[in-house]
Amino acid sequence: MSVTKNIRRKPILLALLVGLCGNGTLAALSVHQVAFSLFPIIALVLAARMLYKEYLTVPMEGDTPLCTLLAFLIGVFGYSAILRTEFPEMGTNFFSVMICLVLVIWLALKMGVAARPVAKDETVTP
């Protein structure tokens, strides 16, 4: 018995982009090692607008809201890990990488990407 999950991918990708761009905007405005750029701000506004439009037009059913939140947090912690890898004087990225890894595994399980195979009933009829 195979269960199909009704999880849309578009809001999940947009939430990931909002998380990345949100943390990128925050880093561009507050971290002195990161050069200022308008591109993360523009991308954040556009991605947030598209996510809001998607939220208004299509109902989020099933596990879509939870998967969207997980993707947003993956974006936030993922950018933090990348930033700390690029600038090691900011501190270690161990915490960000571990949280990101746990969230990715949880998202994969929720979306059915890493689902365990379902054993079929082996009934033999003579």
C-alpha cells in the first residue's frame, strides 16, 4: 500500500529562498565582513511576495505548512553555515550544520523522499 503525499513543491522552494535571502539581508546589514548588496533585499522582497501570493491562491493542505516552515529554517541555518565557513573568525558552523542536517532529514521524511519501502502482503491463494 503506497500513500501519496499531497505536498506542493513551489511554496517549499519559495520558503527556502525566503530563508536564504532573509539571512543574507540580515548579514549584509549587520555583519561587517559581508559586503553590502541590494540583491539579497530585492530577492527577499520578491520571494516573500510570491510566497504570499501562493498562500492566498492555493490552499495549503496536509503537511505543506510544516514542510514550508522546515524549508525556511533550512534556508536560515544553511546560509549561516555557509557564512561561517567563509568567515571562520565569526565562529564555528557546527551548530548550524547539525541543525540544518536534522531539518533536511525531517523534511525528506515528511515529503516521502526518504520513505521506507512498504512491504506488500504476501498472501498465497491456492
